Amino acid sequence: MHLTIDTNILVNGFTRPSFTHLTVLSAIVSSHKTVCTVCVDSGGQIVQEYRKLLGGKEIFEKWFKEATIDSRFKGKLCKSHRTRLTKLGCHEPSDHVFIAVAIESPDKILLTEDSDMGKGVKGQTAGKILDYLTKTLYLKVLDANEALKLLGINPP
């Protein structure tokens, strides 16, 4: 299973440890039930963001070393999608890279808790963005609890 993982999932797992996030991240690198591959862009923007926020943290470094990484994705959204997402409120270029990689990946799965993508604490107010991601771009946009279910783990 190919997964694009937004940095906020990693931050919630490694700097503000929660059982749910740590379980998801652990399942991604273990041979639990499903072999998982972490998708990143070939230009290195995603890894750069990971390292900016988590580099040097032993738990992250160990996880990253154990993860299967696929970096064959360009991570570039076409102008029409960039424009539409920006108008809807998803305006950060780094968010666009995660979305683009998820679109290019075989399974089209994006793990995120970013309210700009319709997930997270303020995500309920971003329904139009989530609709665009799921109904127009055909992504599966999952938070950590939904990722547990996808990985075949019962949430606590």
C-alpha cells in the first residue's frame, strides 16, 4: 500500500505522542498485515519538510530509516488544480506537493490532519476542499483514526 503522509501526522506521533499516531506510524514500518510504502516527491520537498520539523529526533530518524520510501513522484499539481485549491483555502505550496504526490501514487491515499485539506480540528469547516480532494481528484484522505482502520487495526 502506497501512502503519502503529511508532516502533521508525523509531528503528532513523534513530538506530541499519541497512541493512535504512534500505532499508525509503527504499522507503516512493520510487517504487520500490509506492506506500506511512504511516497515522497523526487525534488525532496517533502523530506525537507520532515527534516525541518523532525530531523535529529531519534524516534523519527529510526522510523524514517526503517520506512520503505518511494521518491519517483514529481509532486507538481497542474495549474487548474492549484488555482482551485487555493481559491477553496488550501493555499500552502507544501500542501500542494503532498496532494500532487498522493495523486501520482498508485493507491492515491493521503494521511493528513491538516484543516486546509478538510481534516483535523478545524476540518469540518473545510468540506469543500475535502470534497474536491475526494470527488474531483479521487484521493482517499484519511486522518490517523481512519488510517488505523485502513491498516486493519481496531482504533482504541
